[in-house]
Amino acid sequence: MNTQNLEDESAFHARVDGVFAAIESAVDVGDADIDTETSGGILTLEFENRSKVIINRQTFNREIWVAAKSGGFHFRFDGTGWRDTRSDERIESLLARVIKEQGAIVMSITI
């Protein structure tokens, strides 16, 4: 049985809050031209060209979902990090890639 399903809701929210904070911190430290907005469990990154990356928590599934121009991605915590449920790519890598694709910004995110 997947231990992620057993994680209680408050622990899941705390873990996702940490991910959101790490992303926002990377944006602030990098002084990139990215607007961030957090509302109702959704973090939106908007670039100068008006394209967006939307990151939201899916409490029922205990996942983080990312919507970008290149597609939709579902991440589940595996005990060491957040990994895409299809490709096994880490969320940090995916976010760096889509930020570069959509905003032409090179950014490193540490979660």
C-alpha cells in the first residue's frame, strides 16, 4: 500500500506549503520577472509574455498538479521528493524546464 495515502491531511498541507514557499523564494531570490499569486491552494506563476504555470494541491490524491503549456503533470511525494507519476521526473526539474520554456528564465529551485 502506498504510504502517501496514509499521510494525514495536515502533514500533506504542511509539505505542500513548503513546496510553494520554496518556489516563491526561488522567484524572489532570482529577481526574475515572474509574478506569483497564491489563492485557495493554487500558486500561479505569470511571465512577462502573459503565459502561466499553475501549481495546485490535490488533497484527495495527496498530489501536486502542475499545468503548463507543455502539459499537465501530477506529482506524488515518495519519501525523498515529489516525483511525476508518469515520468518519475522530480518537481524541481520540471519547474525549471517549464519556466525556461515559457518565460525564457533560467532558475534553480531547491525543495
